[in-house]
Amino acid sequence: MQKRFWNITGCVIVLLAAVGVWFFVSAGERGKPVVEIGADAALIGFQKSLTVTFSDSGRGLGHTEIVLTQDNRPRILSAVDYPESGVDRKAISVLVDAAVLKLHDGAATLTVTAIDRSLWKNKTSVTQPVTIDLMAPQIFQLNSQNHINPGGTCVIAYGLSEAATTGVQVGDLFYPAYPVTLGGKPGYAVYFALPLDAMPGVPQIRITARDQAGNETVAGIPALIQKRKFRADKMMVTDAFLARILPQFQAAVPELRGKPPIDAFIHVNSVLRAANLKAIQEAARKTEPRPLWQDTFIRMKNAAPMALFGDRRTYLYNDRQVGESVHNGVDLASLVHAPIEAANAGIVRFAGSMGIYGNAVLIDHGMGLSTLYGHLSGIQVKPDQSVKRGETIGLSGMTGLAGGDHLHFGVAVNGQFVDPREWWDPHWIADNVTKKLEVGF
């Protein structure tokens, strides 16, 4: 009887213990919610997006709140109740509009609160000081006029009243600025490209500057866009040409195997061309924040131009149009397997096979400026290698989508190709780059 009593008592104790454990890990849990405030919340501008992440590993979130207080007046930015269980993590973004909230320059406090769904309503509240900064950066342009060719490069210099994320917006493309010294004072310089079809006012060209508080200033750039026409040409695609070039692409791209030759060519000229351009742009954006080059850029010696930048090509097969392309460099032909020199000093960012460009080398010259060397028969440099102006980097060839032995030479600004002939011209460099970067405040 006594044994049975102790057995029953033991069972009750175990049951009570189990209930207690269940209670304290569920409804009665004591763990507090966690609040994570974005690192950029310390400065709030005229319009600023703030993100706060709330989490609770127990019963989940019950209520969250974000409050901004200035002059003892609280502004509730967000207040959310969670009637259903299971919300263990929630990121909330709020837009702080200084005009709507009637904020002014000066100190304020941000209070973030989270309450969980436990019986005890565990609460975490974090308060941090913030600064309201409603003054946008001022832009001081130092180049009164800019003459730009469609398909060409432009360099501008300017100063800012405060540190900011800044650069030049050309239509949908953004070109980052790099810090430089202008007349002994800190400033910024930007290289940017103009599309081939640009005309006065299209696309819009403007400097943007956004400070740490989120205030943004936009300024138009005085620009005189020159008139320019580009050549157009028809290129015949022959069976002999396809038989020579396709094996290298079929070896690299399995889905081309077994396709009719002309269908494989269409894929190479469209899909592969676009993929190669994207890869080049990504490699070109790895750049030093300072100029690595000096003097003019070297042109291949004793070479005749076969195709120019901006040439619009229409490909015909048996009198049927099978594709188009715009040439983004200059083709230069000399002797077979002629030595190819680095056009200027820089760092190799890519050296290897690059689809339609065959064996190719990409050199970074700093501040987003790079040069491309395509169709090489051999490569004599490696990625991350520093090269000098005039140093041999490979030999000309006919790898990739090439009709004969030649060099495809391209110049890119932040991955956007521009006319290389400008960079071969010492007068253009002096007027459009050097003199602009010698100005002061």
C-alpha cells in the first residue's frame, strides 16, 4: 500500500514538473523580445526610411511600436498588434517625413518597444538619441561647360558642402564619383558615358548627392551635346564562317550542340553577347578609386582600322536577316599574332575566355575607366597583375566571333563602352580631362 502511495505521489510530482516546464517555456516564458534598429537611424533627414526588426523566440510578438519624440511631443510612426500567435520575427519600415511630422533641425529620441504574447507580457524598450538634419548637401560645380560626343566620355569636377554618396545620373545609369583634391581642397570627380543616340536634353544628365541623413540634392550639368552620325553595314554570314567559328562555342556551351549552324550563330550573337557584356560590366566595376593612367592611351602599332566604334551591323544569311549588333570598340589589324600592348598603366581585372570576344583581357585604369582587348591568340598576363603602359599583354588572333586575325579594342566607363578614339587624342584628354581636374574652388 505504501509502495503504491509513493508511486502515485511520484507520478503526481512528475506530472506537476512537466506542467511547470510546459508553463515556463510557453505561456509563462520569461525571455524578452529582441529589437534591432538599423545602423543609419542616428541621422534623420527631410525624408528618411527607417527599418526596425522585432523578434521573439518564445510565444511570439504581441505588440510593436516605433515612436519619435522631439520637444517632448511623441510622434507614433508605427503601432502594430499581433492577434495571431506564431509571429516570431517582423521587420517594419517606416518613412519619416519631417514636414508631415513637423520636425526641425536638432535633437530627438527614437523609442522602439516590443511586447511578447506570454502571460507576463515581457517587454523590451530601446531609446536612442537621433539628430534631425534637414539641410541638403550643396553642390559646387567647377566646369562651366561640357562638350560631349554621343558615345563619348565626359569628366566633371565639383565640390560638396558635406560628405555624401554622390555621382552622375545619366538616364537610368548611375556613375559613382571619386574623391579627389581640387585646388588643394577635397572634391569629387566623375567619368561618365553618353549613349550613342543622345541628343540635347535626352537623356537627362545630373549630379546627385545624398547625405547620411537621407537629404538629397540634384543639379543639372551644363552640356553641349555634339551632333554625330554612325556608320551602318551589312555583313554576310557564310557556311564556311559558321563551320570555322562554331566549334569553339559548341564546346563551351553544351546547348548549342546539335543545333542547326545558323540557329547556333543567332544564339551566340544575341544571348551569349548579352551575357558577355554583363560579365565585362561586372568586372569593370572593380576599380581603384584613383587614376592609374598617365598621358594618352596607346594605339596598336602599324594597324589599320577594320571597324569603328558605333558601327551598326546587320547580319544576313542567304539574304535573310539573322541578327544585329552595335560595335562597341575599334577593330585593328596588323600582322598575324602581332604583339598587343597595354594602352596605359593599370591592373588586370580579367584574363581568359570571354565568349564572342574569345581570349580577352580587361585592364582597370582607375575611377571606373577600363580597356578591353579581344580575339587574342594568346594571353601573357594574369588577373590582379599590375601592368605598365606599353607592356605586352598578349598576341592578336581570331578567337571568338572574329572573321580574321585582329584586335578588338574597347574603352569602358563604369562598364559602359565609349569611343576609344577620344582616349588616343592628346588634345581631347587635355581639354576634357586634365584641365577640368586642375580647377579649384
